[in-house]
Amino acid sequence: MEIKLREEYIKLGQALKAVGLCESGVDAKIVIQDGLVKVNGQTETQRGKKLYDGDEISFDGETVRIVK
């Protein structure tokens, strides 16, 4: 899956909602805080982590690439 950036970056919680991996911001917050989400191979616990062109999110067996 891919997310096309409209601005310079997208926040991690917003990205998970945008591709449908989380239904709401609350769901995104929980899975991120529980350490279930990886950004570029590293576990990420900040919902507001800014993602830029080339970053990859891994969650629930899915990989999402951020593209400009």
C-alpha cells in the first residue's frame, strides 16, 4: 500500500487511519502505544511521529510506503 503525501509529511496516527488499518484515532493511539507499529523497521510509540517521503510503516502484516 502507498500513501501519497499532500503536504511535506503525515503523522503516524493519520497514516494508519488513511489506509484503513485503524478505524479511529483512538484505535491508532492504542496500537502505537502498545508497540505494535514499526516505522522503517523500528518500533514507534509516538502517534505524532512525522512521516516523510520514503518512510515505511509496518503493522498487522501490512507494509505502507509514504511517497511524495
